[in-house]
Amino acid sequence: MDIYLDLAVILNFIVDFLLLLGTNRLAGFPLDARRCALAAALGGVYGGACLIPGFSFLGSLLWRTVCLALMAGLAFGLSKSAFKRGGVFLLLSLALGGLAESLGQGDILTLCLAAGGIWGLCRAAFGERVGGQEYVPLHLNYEGKNLSLTALRDTGNTLRDPVTGEPVFLICGQAAETLTGLSQEALRHPLETLAQRPIPGLRLIPYRAVGSGSGMLLGLKFRDVKLGNKTLDAVVAFAPEGLGSTCQALVTA
């Protein structure tokens, strides 16, 4: 059977690209097609290289693992969630191979078991209902400083501006310090900080959290906030601490 190198590279690129997009979709993260395409290009070149005489050693488990790790790094970055998504990408790749073989054999039982198995493994990898969370890119700018964050659409975020009643986004203390220069210690004492008037337009946002009572957060009106594909003005409150290892902001659903 003749194997054309260019077709092998293109086929591997398409398959890897779709699997990477599917991984992000399954995890609730933005698709980020450019990073996925770059990682898929690496996968396509690797798949083609394995077919070149003298480079068959690249098909070993070691080099497959190295290629997978590089692809995951290019597509997902180096955060904690990237390791989880890399694991899901591996599982989807294995599942695709098994499903393709089963389709060739017409084994319906194996298809059903494989589909159920990959669903269960994804649940175990994320510890949440698969697809139950949605992350979106959030871009803020303040006096020439620009910051890109990963935001979680939170149905439980009921923060409202007490003056206008509009929904309020929430960002972690480190991000707030980067944008405004307010230290996390200053954010822990909102009344004292506001009395010093360090930033024009600074305001207080009341909050109530289950298990931790109520209080006040410092907030600020931001112009031209980019949330996914939308551009809007929004009030953003500053949490004194972090919001977890996966996201740096909470936005309304």
C-alpha cells in the first residue's frame, strides 16, 4: 500500500486539531484555535516524520509521550488546568483509535463501552460534571495597563453595584494589584483604603458569601472590557485573595 507523506501530515493535523478543540470544549475553556492549530501542526509533522525511513524510532512510547507533552504545552499552556486538559487529550486520542478500530469491525458493544469509558474518565479528571463550567477570556485595561485573565462564568455571582444595580465582575487580588497598584493588604481593608482616595472613581461593593458572612469589596468602573467576543463597560470588584488555580476572575453567566 502506498502512503503519501503530505497526506499523512495533513490528516494528522486535522485529527489533532479537532481533538484539541474538542478537549477545550469538553473542559469548558475557550477554543483558542490559533494555539490548537500550532500544536496540531507539531502533531502533523511528527506523524509524518514517523513514516520516513530511518526515523521509525520516533514511534516509540518515549517520543510519543514527548510529542504529546509539547502539543499540550503549546495548546493549553503550563497551568494546573493544562495538565488536566493534556490528560483528556490523551484519553480522547486513545478513544478515537479504539472507536476507529471498532467501526472497522462493526463491534457496537465496544463502541458503547468506549464512549461510556471516556465519559467516566473525563469526570474523574475534572472532578466536576463534564462541560459544567465555562471559562472565557477577559481583557481589562486601566491607564495604559492591559491584563488578560481567564474568567469563570459563575451562575452564583450575585454581586451588584449598589448605585446602578448592574452586575459586577470579580477579579483576584494579584490581578487588581497589577492593574491599579493597590496592594492586597489595602484590598483587605476597603473602608480605610477608600478614605485615603488613592484612585479616582473607587467605590465599595457589598457582598454576602455562604459560610463567610458579608462585607465590602473595593471596585472600579472599567471601560472597553473585552469578555469573549463582546466589548462592554463593567464594574469590577477586587477580591483580596486568589480565586483558585484555574481562573483569575468571576463573571456573570
